[in-house]
Amino acid sequence: MKKRLGIISLFVILFIAFITIWNYSYQVGLEEAYIPIENSNPVYAIPSESGVFKRSQYALDYENMPVDANHQRSLTTYYKNRAYYGAPPSIPHPVDEHQNMGGQSCLKCHENGGFTEKFQAYAPVTPHPELVNCKQCHVEQNTQTLFKGGDYASVMAPKAGINNALLGSPPVIPHQIQLRENCLSCHVGPSAPKEIRVSHPERVNCRQCHVLNNKKTTDIGSFIRAEK
């Protein structure tokens, strides 16, 4: 009898140990992966592609929007609306100064894009709809001014179709992605320039195949004010 009770007790103890270890393993699996950075200097991380994951549910909606071939955007008009390559696009239409920026005005057309009858054009989708102070970076086009045009450094915009490392490999990302985290904004739907629309917007993990072209980032040295 004592032997039988001993065997039963052993199985009970083993069963309780199994449940305890399994529960601990399960709880550890629910924790977020985190690797502490051992560095005395503060590290400021910029989310590299969070925007595309936040709005990934709209990928097929953008893709299924009807395209008007007479009003679709191109890379020529895309770059024409910028003071220089990499600059924020200017505002090509009149803006009512009494209207609020952001959610109550700009985002009505630019949050999800689409064709606007008023301007007979497609409204580009903003990659950062959470930044509602739009005119902090985007300014109206001004053709009548007392100021002279800026002498910006000549920076050639990347050409479409030749940005892949090997023939047939995925093209690299030829630009920085700060404030451009939502790839869908420029690469999906009729609001996107026709030359760079993707054929697979449902694959939202873009950087699984497309990597940054870090050669575009070069050290320009320390800025030293010229002596007069």
C-alpha cells in the first residue's frame, strides 16, 4: 500500500512540475523580444517601416481604385512639385488660410488619396497622417515673389528600373525612409506615380526583400562658415 501511495505521489509531483514549467515557458513566450543596448550614449531610434504596417489593411483598397489614364501621376510631375530631390512636395493649389491644417482640411483628400473633381487630379497619399501641422514642411507654390530662386546643390533623382543589384533581383530603396515609412503612399494605387507602382501591394513587409541603398548617404564633413 505504501509503495502504491509512493508511486502515485511521485506522479502527482511530476505532473505539478510539468504544469509549472509549461506555464513558465508559456508566459516567457508572451513577452516581447528585447535586447538592451549597453551604451552610455543615448540612442534615438526612428521606426523604419512602422507606417506601412499600420495602414497595410488599405493595400488592396488602393490597388482596386479605378485609374484615369488622362490624370494619373508620373515621376515627372512627382519631381516637378519639389524644390529639389528629397524635398517635401509643395502645395500646388490655393490654401484657405482660415482653415485648419491636418485632419480638418488636408487629410480629407490626402489621407487615402483618390481623384478630386475640384482640381481634376489625384491627391497623393500622405505617409504620415499623424503629423497634422502640414505647413511646417509643405509650403504653397509662389511664382510672384521678391526673393530670388535658391541655388540648391544639384542632386540627381534616381531613375526607375535600374535600382536592382542583379538582373531580376528586387530593386533597392534609393531614398531615405524617414517620414516615408508608409511605402503604400508612393507605390500603390492611382495616386502613385505610374512608373513606380508595385504589382504586389498585399505583401506589406517591404523590407523583407527591398533593402536601403546606403551609398546615397555620404559624409559631407563639418560645416565651416566661409570667411568674408
